[in-house]
Amino acid sequence: MQQEADTRVTVPSFADVEGARSIVARVARVTPMETSQFLADILGSPVHLKCENLQRTGAYKLRGAYNRLSKLTADERRSGVVAASAGNHAQGVALAARELGIPATIFMPVGVALPKLQATRNYGAETVLHGHNVEEALAAAKEYAASTGAVFIPPFDHADVIAGQGTVGLEIVEQVPDVDTIVVPVGGGGVISGIAIAARGLSERLGRPIRVVGVQAETAAAYPPSLAAGMPLAVRTAPTIADGIAVARPGELNFPIVRDLVDEIVTVADDDVARAILLLLERGKLVVEAAGAVGVAAIMTGAIRDTGRTVVLLSGGNIDPLMLERVITRGLVAASRYVGIRIMLPDRPGQLARVSQVISDAGANVVEVLHTRHGQNLQISEVALDLSIEARGPEHSEEVVRRLHEAGFRPEVRH
């Protein structure tokens, strides 16, 4: 009970965030700040990218974990720490514990991505696979803390964690002194709470406002209804590729900070996040996980309006290679660069060659073909031709379809 009550402490101050800076600097890098002309053209103002995907452990989570662990007493350090996570928080706690010489046990869901499991183990933590989701792993971690005396390290709902994450905000304003808006991915609210505290303190010091805008996945967005109700509410989440911010309920400590200091919360769809990941790969040469790319997606979709020079936090880069392959494909489809077309053809020789020639003349490339006589909607003398083609974008894909129509075919675009 004492550990549960420990998460209900006073909201951290700007001085707490500034004080965390020297502590976090012992283990965390000052990550690069890049610019994006492509995003600037969309938004209408300069856009910078704060690359916490290049942080040690691949995410900002190390900052809060190390700040929290550094505050433990000698007795608490001997008892060890325990956490639950499917990825970034696990790795942050594991590395922080290793650097401070503290035993760490991390509970992870059974289906956790292998690279994240291996990385957590490589940082020296003992890993326990339990449950089929983070909630079940979290319950097991709290039981472990109660039975062993280990200190439970929450991922976002603690003052020391928030203060540690807030050091990102201090770096952002140092690297872009004339920043007007900071865009931040939001799950439970840890990093946006810290950044909002830092932004408010620096705003008062600089004598000008700095807006903070949060971005959530639309199928796991607990903050909009919670802010409307004036209290943290649990929502039913649906699967999202941005699983790193799929949190069903705002943190108790985080909610009032977001309510009082954050200017706006917007949401984005998975297809838009996939397009953002693809953009960051192609234009920025940056590998960013889905949760870390939601801010870019918000600019691409117009969910964020132009309010001046903008910094987008790329919060993490820990994406499983198999997931990255799927996300790239989804991003290509969403950008109309990978298009599925079905054509019904007479069942006679030469039809496939005719279709292929039309597509080739249009400058597109066929990457996959399924030619079948079987199907409930097929006439006895018909075959179905399912094609996957590569195009240069929406206009080019529309041109391919138009040329097929002009050649006498009846193409149907499959979404």
C-alpha cells in the first residue's frame, strides 16, 4: 500500500524538472534536432524533429526511469525494483538499474516482440513473461512488489518520472529557442506532463507563450473524453499500431497537469501513422516506431494548425522489423503507392499480357498477380485477375486505372 500511495505525490514543479537535468545527464544523451522542409510546407511554418528515437534504449523513457531510481534510498536499492512493460519502459528501467547497480525484474506480456525482450535482458534485468497484455503483466508486477519488497516503478504516474521526462522539454527550448509549439505523443501522459511543466516555466522566463499539443491514436484516446468529463476516465481501446501509447486511462498525477498546462489534444488514425513512418524513413532517414510518429501524422493530416515554429517529439524508435515491414506496406497503400486492382476478364489467351502492357505503358509496375477461375461472382467464361501494382502516388494510380478503362477493361480498386 505504501508503494501505491507513493505515486500520489505533489505535482512536480519547474524546479524539479530543472533539478532532474543534471541527474538525467549522467545516462541520457542530448538527442539531435532535425528539420523537415516537407512538413514545413504542409504546416506553413518551420518544423523541427526532436529525435528521442536516437536516445539510449531507443526512447525517452530512460530519462524518467533513471531520475526515479536515482532517488531511491540505500534500503530500497537493496530491495531492487520491478516494472511492467511491453517495450520502452522496460528497457529504460533495465538500463537505469544497471547503471545504478540496482537489481531489476521486468514483467512483460507473453507475446512481446523478441527484439524488445532481448534488449531488456541484455541490459541486465531479469525478465518474467506473464499474461497476454500489459495490464496482466502490470498486475503481476505489483503483486511481486507487494510480496518481495521490491519498489514498483510506474511508467508515467510518478513525480520523479514526470520530472525526468520533462528534461526533453528543456532541451527542445535550448535547441530551438524561438519554438512556438511543441507536439508530443500521449499515452498515460508522462512525457507530455513533464514537457508541459518545462514549457510553462520557460514561457514565464522568456516572457512569451509556448504551446503544447498532445497527439493520441484515435482508437486508444483516453484524454479527450477525460478532459471533457473533468476527471480521468477509462476507455475501451481497440488495437492500434501505436501500441506504445495505447493506454486506457490517464495517469492520476498526469491528468491535472495535462488539463491545466496542455493547449490541445488531437487524434490520428493508424493509416496516417503508417504514412508518417514511411515519410520519416524516406525523407528523414529516421526509423521511428508508430507511437513516436503520431505527431508527424497529425501535421500531415492537418490535425495541427499553423501556430508558428513547431517541434515534434519523435519519442521512440523501437519498432520490430516484422512490424516495420507491415507498416511500410500499409503506408504505401495509404499513400496510393501500392494499389490493389481487380479486373474481370474473358477466359481466353492473351488477356493477362494485354493488361500488363497497359500498366507498363502507364509507367507502373506489377509486383503481384493472382489469376483465378474460381469465385462465386465469376461467370463460367470469366477469370478474375487480382493485381498489386507500384505507383508514384494518388494521381499516378488514378492514371493507371483510367488507362485500363480506356483499353476496355473494368478495373476495381481494392482498399
